[in-house]
Amino acid sequence: MEFMPDFKLYRPTKIEEAVKLHNGNSGTKYIAGGTDMIVNVRRGIEQPNALIDLSAIKDLQKIKENGEEVSIGAGVTLSTLANEPRIKKNFSAISDAAASVAGPTHQNYGTIGGNLCLDTRCLFYNQSEWWRQSNDYCLKERGSLCHVAPGGKTCFAAFSGDVAPAALIHKAEIEIAGSKSRKRIPLEELYTDDGMNHLTINPGELLCAIHLPKSKIGISSTYEKARIRGSIDFPLAGVAVGLKQKNKLIEEIHIAITAVNPYPRKVNGLEKFFGKTIANGELYEIDEIVRRQARPMRTTTVKPWYRRRVAGAMARRLVEQLIKS
């Protein structure tokens, strides 16, 4: 780890103040829990001139409910989210995902907004400055070559946030504050299939809330991930499953995956199971569908083929688990 560089630190108390500060200072970054960003700053990956600490903005730390939705401020910590009764009861995959992030200390500081906006990761990117310099850096950071796929100009760094796939299966929307107005978009529109520029959020904009529609209450859901160490590691593959059934017939089934693509993605092609029962043959078909859409590259020390198979196997097991619950 390197020494912390010099930078200015701002601590606004209002969302509008934070956005204004960001737009008035080039090289500025928002910071909430900082569990990932501070590591990147210490490694020389992030080199901000200023940080805007969001921890004093109370509006970002509220969970509110109205007749149509549950709204979660982007500054709500993962530990709060994991233990919130309304989330555990009605959006359990999100609670499961929050509880699976790293360890308890990280969850006490890390926020849902930070986890949704987590930088993409790669074996050749998340290293110390001297390591990256000795390897001529990489396409994502100051280099001209992707060490994962040297023949092209595409970055395959993987998105490894846990909460995003869980929120996707519950059809979450996000609220983004800009310098002049706020907007709401479906969560899936936040991401692109690009390891270098995986977020569509514009410079200076701030993700300030996540909205979960109550129309999705009644869907049983869960999340699971595979990792090298069961305590603190990022996922090698993560799977969220949501399922609604009546009289043993599937009314809805949704699956989303993380850590096996540059963006968290919903699995396509599951409508064929609506109105049907799911037995052994269908479970293995779901396994195969997930495998085909999981496209990990050599961004971790674990082989891509293994991560692909694990994603399919977890999806199959979680669907079976929800059917029997």
C-alpha cells in the first residue's frame, strides 16, 4: 500500500450541496463508507484531488415506505439493510446479499449506494502501484494493453457487487441527483458492458436512493455467492433468484448474476417456464441457460470455466430451494 496522497475533504449536509461541490471541483470523488475506494486510493488506482464525504447527509441514510414502494437512501449501510425487517421479509435476496458482503466491519461502513456503484475488478488492475507499473499497467488504468485479452481493445474487468443482482430481480429503480434536477431510471440502465466505463451515471451526478416496488412483494427470493474465502472475498460468481408460484405452477421466475460479466445482468429466456412446474429436467435447463449467459474472463486466479459452472449450479440449487420452501 502507498501513503495517502494529499487531497481536500468536504463534508456537506445536503445532497444538493454535495452535487454543487463536485461540479465545482475537477478530480473530485464521492465517498461514503470508503471500504473499496480507500483501498484503491492507497494503491494509487484512484488519485482524487478532493473527496466529498457523504456520511453527514441524513437524507441518504433513511428507509421510507409509502403505498407503492420502499425507498432506501444510498447511504444506508449494508448491516442496516441486512437486518431491516421490511427488507428481510419482502425482499430477502437484498438482505441476503447485503449480509454476504465481506465481513461485519465492512458491512457497518459500506453502503448500498457504494455497492451498486462498485468499480469493476481484475487480477491485473487491483494491485499495488509498483506491481502495475512493472507490468506496464493495463487497458483500464494508464496502459494500452488488456492482459486478459491482449488481442483487443476491450476491458473485461468484472463487476463484483453483491446487492445489484438481488435488486435487479426485484425490479429496483434508482434515483440520481444532478446539478439541475433528479431522475429515476431502472437499475439495469445504470450499467454498461464495459469494464472501463461500466456506469452510465454522468460526472458529478450522485446516486441518492433505490426504490423497490411493492408490486414485487410475494416473490420469494434469495442470493448466494461463491468465493475463495468465506469471510471477506469478493464473489467469483454470485446469483440472485426470485420466484413466485401458485399450486406448484411457476407464475414468475427471475435470475440475475454478478462477477461473471463487466456488469450485473438479468438472465434472459426464463419466460418459457411461466405457467409450468419445474422438475429435474427444467432445473438442469436453467443451469445451462445461466452458464451460457455467464461469460467470465481470466480476471481472477480461478479459471473462467469453473466460475461459469458454479453460476449455473448455484442458480439450479437456489431455484430448487425456493420451490420447496
